[in-house]
Amino acid sequence: MGTGFKMEEYFEVFSQALPFMSGVWEFFAGFALPIAIAMIVFEIFLGVSLLLGTLPRLTLWGYAGLIGFFTILTGYSAYTGKVTDCGCFGDFMKLKPIETFTKDVVLSFLTVFLFAFRKYLTPLFNPKIGLSLVIAATLWALWFDMRNVWDLPVVDFRPYKIGADLNKGRSTEGLDEGLIQTFYTLKNTKTAETKEIESMEYTSSGIWKDKNWEIDKDKTRQVTVREPQLPKIKDLMIMDPNGVEVTDSLLAIPGFQFWVTSWNLDKSDRQGYAAINAVMSNAKAAGVPIFGLSNAPFEQSNALADSLYTFYNLDPTPIKTMMRSNPGVMLIKDNVVVDKWHWNHLPTYAKMKATHKMP
């Protein structure tokens, strides 16, 4: 699903870059999740096929097409800076566009290497066994992809994972502020001499006292020596209907609270709300606070809450990050994420109560 989100972002960027094809990109964006699943399954198919030496011709040409596609995609990101993270490895490993592009260039050269020495690709097993293994791995990949659509991921590398302290995730304490150097270009009004000097040296040297030296503001430049370290949770800004941020107020609530989340109300499953509301009615009766998080208009989102809870506004990106299910449920206790559920696998409140010793 994370790959699907990233493909939607790419299609949106392409729509802006090539507006005459906007209809095509919008069409593809509507199928971002199936495209993501197909790409991942195809990669697994190619990888296993290559390792086993099965279907060498199809594998090599498939690799060439896939690597060529991704090299163009990541090259565009590196050149334009439109997509800041390719999402190749999700939150497990963050790569800058130039790093991703470099990886794909290296893989392109390795693909050429494979073509050059393709006659040495020897199957490890006879054709029937090898093909059976490839088909089995492909079917497993398809099943595993679909399992992660129907339920939450097996392993969560995101900053909202179970056990995460949301306040600590938002804090900048102890983070590297980074280092950005500013260089001034000075021009001597008497001799017309020019020179470049770093801002701290400019101050400490006292050259600024000499009125003969003037700063050419058009030539001032900055160099990032170290990128500032951002908090893991940098975009959790929950707004009430009056446009007031209430993030701190919600996280200050002692004890348990539920968050019902939806990153896109139009694409959310209405059966999901029926299942969630059935559980939330028991939670409300037990006195547990419940809050909805959505980026939709308040009237539209509150209409799905059956008067059990009130929705607040939050940008869809952090909602996508905290919860892959649409809608989904998070259980918070004293700022810490205690549990998360896909609406397909939502337990009864009695089971939640027994598991987490709730009221």
C-alpha cells in the first residue's frame, strides 16, 4: 500500500509536468494499488527466476524493462526534486532521489553484464522443478501482498508503530540542528577587487567594519554541510472545526483513547465504519474517549460516526503513515500507541478490554 501511495504521488507529478496527458495519469492513479501489487509480484518472479536460472530469456528482458523503467523514474525525481523519496524500501530505509537513481544506474550496468554473460546462466534444477518453484514463489508473493492489503503489515517500520511514544516522536530534543554555511561575495569599491568569505569569518575578521567592502547580495550562496535532523513525527497537526490545533490537548488526555482514522473518506469502506462503530459504542459506554481523524469536511466525516465521536482534521499523509486501513482504529494510552487494527480484523471491545486491561 505504501508503494501504491508513492505511485499516486508520481502520477500527480507527471500530470503537472505533462498536462496534455493528465487524463492518462489520473487513470493510472486510480489503479495505483493494483499497479504496486503487480510490480512487487513481478520483481519477486524475476528475482527467483534469476536465482534459479529458470526462463533466462524472459527473465533478462523482464529485468531490462523493469530496471529501465525505474531508472527513468528515479532519474526524473533526482533531476526535478519533485518526489523527495522514491519509497523503494518504505520507512525501513530512506533513500534520497540521487541515491536511488545511483542504485538504479548500478543495476542497469549489472543487467548489461547479465546480458553479456547470459550463456553462463545455468538452471539449478530441471525445467519442471525450476518452473514449479518460480510459480510457487510468485503465488506466495501475490498472497503476501494481498494479506497486507486485507490486514495491517506484519512488521511496522513507521514512527506510529505499536509501542511508539507520539510525544517523543514529535520532539526535537537531542536532534542535530544541521549546519548550513553562508558565503558572501565582497567587492571593494576602491579597487574593484572581489572575494568570497564565509559568514562567520566575515563577522570574526572585522572586515565588515571596512566601508570599502560591500556585499554583493545577488551572489550570496549557502552550502548545506549537514542536513538538519527532523523528528520522526513532524506532521502530526490535528485541527478542530475552528481551525485551532488540538494535538497537544489530545495527547495530554490521561489513560486510554481511541483514534478512528481515514485518509480518504471517499475511498473508505462503509462496512468498515459499521464494524468500527459497533465496537466504539461499547467503548463510549465504558467512558473511553474517542476521536476521529480525517482530511474531509467535518459534516461529511461526522455523518459516519453515528454520533459516537467527533472527527478532527489531519493531513492525509500522516494518516496514511499511521494506519494502512481505511478506515482503521488506533488505541493510545498516555501518548503511546498501544494497538492498531484493520477494520477487517477488529476484535470486540470485550477482547480489547481483556487484552489491554481497559475500563
